[in-house]
Amino acid sequence: MNHQSDIQAGQGAQKPYRVSPGFCGFVAHVLLLSQWSRLTGWLRLGYLFLLLNVPFGYGGAAVCGLVAAKSSCPRFWGAMSLLVYAASWGMLLSGAAICGQALSNRFAWRSIRRSWRAWRRLRRIREQEKGSEA
């Protein structure tokens, strides 16, 4: 084939689809900004508490609620659900107490704002491309 036929063949090809990184990609980017390898043991523990308290609380409460619905003693599992949810709040408070000032000094809030704006821009581009395809 010659060069001209390669160009003409590529004209009908679809544009590659851009993938927005999503919220998990944003959290991973913030983790990279925090320079995870430089954090000490206690700061890592506090940072993990801050990141995992929401999935732990809602996930644990949902699992305990499902077990309560199928169990012969729903009061016990209902209380366990409440206990797991309260423990997630404890994780949040202990994470903030362990690494509050130390991590706030490490983050450059300008970088986080810039990352957030880039993430929103990618989402907007993705929504516009979906709208143009329809």
C-alpha cells in the first residue's frame, strides 16, 4: 500500500475513547502527592484510617444489616452494625489525631486543587464526547 491509501483508510477510523480516571484515580493521585514512601509508620496508619473509615463503616454496617435480616437474632446483628459504624467514626477521629498537622504540612493544597480541576475537566470532556456520540 502507498502512503495515500494509509491516510484514506485512517479517515474512517473512530477517535480513541478517553477514559476519565474517576474518583479512585483522584484518590490514588493524592496518595502519590503525599509521597507515601516518606511517611513514617504512625503517619501511614493515620492516613489509612482516614482513607478507609468510610468503606469500613458503610460496608460493615451493610454486611451486619444483611446478616441481621437473615439471622434468628436480628437485635444482636443490628447492634453490631451500629458498633461497626461507630468504630468507623473512631477511625476517622484517630486518623485525624495521628496525622492531622503532619499531613497538612506535607500537602501543597495548590496541587490538590489543580488535580481536582483536571479531574473535573476530564469528566466534562467525557460527558461531551458521550453527548456527541448519541
